[in-house]
Amino acid sequence: MTALLAPLRRAAAPVLFLLPMLLVFGLFSWWPIVRSVVMSLQQTNLVTAPEFVGLDNFRAVLQDPLLATAVQNTVWFALLALVIGYPVPLVLAVIMSDVRRARGLYTLLAYLPVVIPPAVAVLLWRIFYDAEPTGLFNTVLGWVGLGPVPWLEDRSWAMPSLVLEATWAAAGGTVIIYLAALVSVPPELYDAAEVDGAGVLRKIWHVTLPHLRGVMLITLILQIIGTAQVFLEPYLFTDGGPDNATLTVLLLVYNYAFQNTTGGDYGKATALSLMLAAFLACLSLVYFRVTRRWAS
């Protein structure tokens, strides 16, 4: 009997060691998801007794005219962030990888915005974005005969202004990732390319970028997911204005939950959150299936 129980004991030992981690993970990760699904089917403000309404919250969200505005603004923010923010960390990493002196200092300066608390960074940039001619950015533009620019007060300028600050705040972490990936590029490949007469741009195109392809695909999907969940910048900079020009999906979720005159509609807020999560999950699945061959 002891011989028969020995394999069971050996198999049970790893499960017992994993059990505390699984309980903590389930409590703090999966239980909130299950609770959100239940809440999305209820009309509740977390004060009065919840009322089961089925899919009415989802219908109400889909019929809200602000949803289309929020989705358009979120997509616009994501596209601007890809055009402006995606190449910046890669360019900085490639330049810094060729620096022979004070590379540590440049790396520290690139990562410094990540260390600054996001709320502090936004409040600091609000001072920079002062629309008066005496504002910091407008003063700099005035030196070359431009401006003043209504950075946050104009519909055309508000979203690019948010993207510019978000790029500055988040680029440092991606720069570190690219610098770590560049270490794995064999130096002899650059030497061979130089022998073949390749210039700097050709070496980057034919040597550097192919070795960074897998990392670039990962950072791309992470940026798409991150920009689709943008909240801090539109909330602290403009509160969705001017005239809902910077209202994003997560900001709309916040408005459902905390700015409702009846005390908050958490059912609609969680319904929209689940819709966003489902969309991002499907997008990630399609993305990884499409790019699986490219990363190989």
C-alpha cells in the first residue's frame, strides 16, 4: 500500500506548493473578472440592492451616442501614438547603442520620465501647454515666429498634445527593452555589412531591424493595448474636452461609474469595460496568429 501511495504523494507535493499561489491569483485576478461579469448584468450603484437587468446594460451602452465618439477618439489616439510614439523608442535605442561614452547617462535620461509619477508628469505638462503667449512651449515657438498655439483648448490640437506627453512618459521603458535586445545582435554581422560597403542606414535595415523583429511585434501589440486603455491623459488634461474631442472609452467608463447624477451606474460601466476587454482579447488573438510567421 505504501508503494502505491508514494507516486500520489509525489504528485500531490507540487500541487500543495502551488495551492497558495493559485488561491491568491484566483482571489485577486479571476474573482474580480467573475464579479464584473455579474455586475454587468445588474443595475447597481453599490449602495442600494442590485437589480438584475440581463443584457440591458449592453444595449444601453451600444445606444449611447457618446460611445461612437469615444471609440473614434480612442482609435485616433492609438493611431497618433503609433505614428509618433512607436518609432521614437526604436530610434533612440539604435542611436544610444552606438554611443561609446556616457551611455549610462543617456539611458538614465531616457528612462527618467518613467520614474516620474504619471499624475505629476501630466500636471507638469499642463503648465508647459499654457495657451498664453507666455507659456513654455508657446514662448519657444515665439522665438521662431510661430504660435501661440491653443494646445488643450482647441479640438484639432488637444489629441496630438495628449499623445506627445504620453510618448514622452512611456518611451523610456521601451528604449530599455530595445537596448537589451540590441545586445544580442552579433557584432560580426555589422563588420560583414561594413566590409560589403553598407552604410549606417543599410546596416540598420538589414542587420538591426531583422534581429529586433520579434521584440518589435511584442511592443507593437503592447502599445496598441495600452493606447486603447488610455485614461490618465484625457482625464487630467482635458476631462474629455473640448467638446468631447478627447473623450476615450475608459473615460466614458469612468463617467458611467462616477459622474452619473443618480449616484453611479456601475452596471453600464462594467458592461463597457467587458466589451473593451473582449475586443482587445480578440484583437490580440488575431494579431498573434497573423504575426506568428513574421516573428519566426
